[in-house]
Amino acid sequence: MASSSVAVGTFELRDMDDVLQWGHSVVRIGSSLRPFKPKFMCYSPKKVSARTAHLRTLAMQSSFRCQAATLEGGLRTVHQNRTSEERVYEVVLKQAALMAQRVAQGSTSTPFLVQDAENLDGVLPVDLSISFSPQLLKEAYARCGEVCAEYAKTFYLGTKLMTPERQQAIWAIYVWCRRTDELVDGPNASHITPAALDRWEQRLEDIYDGRPYDMLDAALADTVRKFPIDIQPFRDMIEGMRMDLFKSRYETFDELYLYCYYVAGTVGLMSVPVMGIAPDSKATTESIYNAALALGIANQLTNILRDVGEDARRGRIYLPRDELAQFGLCEDDIFAGAVTEKWRAFMKDQITRARMFFDEAEKGVVDLDKDSRWPVWASLILYRQILDSIEENDYDNFTKRAYVGKWKKFLSLPAAYGRALLHPSWTPILAGKGFS
Ligand SMILES: CC(C)=CCC/C(C)=C/CC/C(C)=C/CC/C(C)=C/COP(=O)(O)OP(=O)(O)O
């Protein structure tokens, strides 16, 4: 290799133009790895130029010879390290494969046990040795419903539109997620250690092995026997809690994306097998899972944008540091809490990205089973409106909490209902007429 060039894979980078071109091709290769169009911000033109700018800065910082060595290491790392989006997408594919297998078996209601998603051959029929008394399960589900009604009223009302089996399953999942979240966000949060999370994970394994620890766990154990819900999203949610224990700053959107997947995208993946796919849907299973993941990410990003002030008061900043810097902002600006022009410009950008994830999610709702569409539309429309409310507050998310008023909430329900009536087979027709 010539002293002023860097060989990366089959590329030889001789000068800055080569480096820039290579930067672009990595982004393109990253995008084309997926079987259907990924349009997330990581690969937006702005990000591409940010990457390019980063490479350019690297090049300028030192003499070219010395920079060649730095680049070689750095670029190799980029080459080897997949982005969070790519890693998460593997989970999506795995979940979709499980679901597709279930559909191929032609049974959407026969209980079956998912034991090991690493190996699809490990998907076994229900283990009859595991059985719970029907009375205990009835009480367990009723308790889950009460918790859901108490903590998430609107969501609970939405679940009432589903079939009894589905609503119970959603309540059981909700309760497990809520309890997991409470470990790091609840009253005992200060006593939670990584070891406690390890024990919680062991308890999760026990649920999947049919050995629930308490009634609420029994409801989930029953749910995961009935529906093809893989354990991975549950494990990943616990991983998100581990992250929350030790991490209070995010350098890049890639880091934040992973966090959002862990704590919210996982909920989307857990929900699809329960909500069901419309029998006449023509969409691929992975595109539906991808939409569900996007809804979780969109909700979490919205949460983060709404709670900037509140989080800062707890010493937490979820906003990517490099993106703040692009707008001339740093963490002191967050703690100062001044709504400046720089802040408004930054927030506009963040809101645009959150809306992109909502758009991505919308594409999949129509393919859900018809009973599940209304609640999902309702929650999507309501949560999306929080972004409008941040704008209405003139981007003051330091001292004002963006919320959706009762009337707006009320009016969203018929709008959601109207959308829920859309049939999967109508969407291509409506899309052609500008309805999509
Ligand atoms: C779109 C398709 C195909 C399926 C839908 C799949 C679903 C249900 C996705 C939704 C995932 C979800 C509800 C994620 C949770 C995200 C989140 C940030 C919840 C906020 O919880 P709280 O912290 O209690 O919120 P509030 O503070 O607003 O009460």
C-alpha cells in the first residue's frame, strides 16, 4: 500500500475525493442491505453530509500520511460495526420469520410455544405439562386489565375494541413492560442494581419456561403460550433498563436509536403477534413488523422531545450530543433551558425526524387485523399530536409540558375510526388517488 493511500476492503483510497466517495458508498451499501426501502434519518442526505464532513475533518486534522493510518483503523471499524438500525433490523426479520411460520402453519389461534427464536426449528407445539388453573388465569388477566385501566386509560379503552383473548394478552404484555419500567423509574429505582435486573431477566426466562413467579407473570406465561411472541424483545427491553442505569448522555442518533428500540420499539414487536395481520393483507410480514418498530421509536422520540426539561432536572439528556453541536448547542444550553433561535431550529429538525417514524408506522397499520386497527390509529394520532403541541408551545419543552387537550383527544377517536375502516386491499387504489 502506498504511504498516502488507505486500502479498505476492495477500495483503495488515494486522496480526499476517494475518501468522500467511499463515505457515500458505505452509506449506500448500508441502505441496500435491507430488502425494502429504509428511509430512516441515519441515511438522510443530512446525515450523509455529516458523515462526509466528519471524514473531511479527520483528513484535515493531521498530515495525510498520519491521517491515512487513522482513517484505516476508523474506516475498518465503520466497515465492521453495523449501525444500530441494522442490528435491530435483524431482530425484526427474526420476529417476522416466526410469525410467517405460524401463518404458514395455517393456525392463528392454536396455542403454541416459542422456545428458541435463534433456531426456528425450536418452535415447538404447546407443552401440555405446563398448565394453569383457568380460575387463576381469569383473575390474573382481570388484575392486568385493572392495572392497564389505571395507568393507561385511553390505551385501555382502545383494547376494549379487541377480541377478549387479544385484549387480555395486550394487558399482560403492558403490565410486564410497566413493571420492568418501574424497576428503573419507579419508587424503588434508587435501589435497583444490574444484579436486580439480572434476576428480573431470570424471572422472564422462567415465565417462558412456564414457571411464573406471581399472578401477573402467570398471565404473561399464558399469553406467550398462545401467541407466537418471541422472548428477544422482552430481553431487549431489560437491556434498555440496564442502559438507563448507567447511561445519561447520547453521543449520536445511532446510540439513541438503540435505546429507543430497547425501551419502546420492543413493545411494537411484542404487539404484532397479538394484534394479528389482516387475512387479506398483501404486505410482507417484515414490513408490518418494521412499521410496529417505527411506531415504538416514534413514540419514544416524542416522549424524549416532550420531556427535555423534566429529564434535564434528573440529570439526563437523551438528545444526541453531535446533533446539538451541529446547531451550536451543548448540554449547558439544555440545563439553562433558554428557548433561542438555535434551539427552535434544532427542535424543528428533531420533530421532522420523529414525524418520519410516524409516517413509516402509518404504512403498516392498515395491514393489522381489523379489530386492532382502531386502537393503534387512535394512539398513533394522539401521540403524534404531542409534536404539534410542542410547536404550539413555541418549542418551550423546558418549562411547558406538551399535551393533547381533552377535546382534541375526543375528536381523534372518530378520525381514527375512519382510518381503521380502510381495508388493506384498498390502499393501493387510495394511494394512487393521493389518500395515502
Ligand atoms: C403500527 C403497527 C403495524 C403495529 C402497532 C404496534 C404497536 C402497538 C406499537 C406501539 C408501541 C408502544 C406503545 C410503545 C411504547 C412507547 C412509549 C413511549 C410509551 C410511553 O409510555 P409512558 O411513559 O407511560 O407515556 P406517558 O408519559 O405519555 O404516559
